[in-house]
Amino acid sequence: MHSYTTWLTLSELIERTGLSHNQVRRLIEDDVLPAVKDGSELRVPGAFLDGDSPRNDVRGTVTLLLDIGFSRAEAIDWMLTAEDSLGTSPIEALQQGRKAEVRRVAQALA
């Protein structure tokens, strides 16, 4: 797991978003908030939230990565790792409003 980002547990996500347990689980299952297992607990990068809400640009990017053969863990790792062609990590580029550029770079990985 990347240490530069905060990793949120299911309980922390419920508290932060104000959503029910079932709603948060659905967001995880639908890759709106992609998660990885840490021991027996699911964790989601805090960077995948915009304030207290899921970022609306994460799901499409992660879906693209899954479609080209990445595992969920690999997709999350790619989103959080500095990408030379972007000059920053993909999640930081998304936060800067560079969704089309991030998706072009992700597509080129196929």
C-alpha cells in the first residue's frame, strides 16, 4: 500500500461519507470506490474521495484499467504511483481536472 495516501476502512468510509454500510459496500463492489484487502479488512485510498464524496472520475479510469487486464490492486497502485507521462500520479492528475489525459495514458497501457 502506498504510504503517502490515507487508507480508509469500511467503518471510516461510513463515518466520513454518512452513507450506510450497504451503500458503501455497493460503491466498493461497483468500483466507484475501488478497495484492496489489508489482512481481513477492505481499505480504500482517501484520495479517491472528494471531500466526503466519492470522486466521480475514479470509476471510469479503474474500469478502463480492469478492462485492459489490470487486477484491482494493480489498478489502484497505478492510480497512486507517479506516471512520467503525466508528471504526477494519475489520481493527482484527476484532481487537477485532467481526466481525458489520464484515460489516454491508461488506454496506451493496453
